[in-house]
Amino acid sequence: MALKAGDEGRAQKSLYRPENTAFLATLRALRTRAGLTQGDLADRLGRSQNYITAAERGVTRLDGLQLRDWCLACGVDLIVWAKEIEQALAPAKVKRRGNPSRPGPMW
């Protein structure tokens, strides 16, 4: 949970967190990899092209079911999306202590 300085115990709104950029980029990437224009995706979802634009810019926020619909309309499921967003948010390098050939906790 990302906290701003001075916000003791309160999480920063996700709209202003740097991770939001990765979230929005992942939405856009799903659509473009599926070979869909914003208009194509809008048609599949029964929404307007303006809705797709607003969602990809972060103006309109998607709930869990809307995110699932987005994924399915792009030919993937939520698991694919979750793996992609986790990869985008993972640190570039993770150092392991101990024997690198043996799996173990990372810290």
C-alpha cells in the first residue's frame, strides 16, 4: 500500500500512484495485441469509443467485472491480465540470498 508523506495510515489514491500508469498501459496493450481499435473494443463491449478512451486514460475507472469484460473482449482472461500487470509492477532486479539454484524466499 503506497502512503504519501504526512498521511499516517492512509493509502494514496490509486489514481495518483505511479503503478496506475502500468495498469493503464496494460489495458491498452491487451486491446492492441488483440488487433482491436478502440471502436472495435467498444462494439464488443456494447459501449462507446469515448468510454474506451476514457478508461485507457484513467478518466473512467473499471470495476472488477468491467475489467473481466475488457479482458474477455480482447481474447484473454483475468489470469493473463493479472500475470501481465504483476510483471509490469515487479522490480527490475530481485536479489536472492543463499544458493541461487535453489528456490527460496526473496529479500
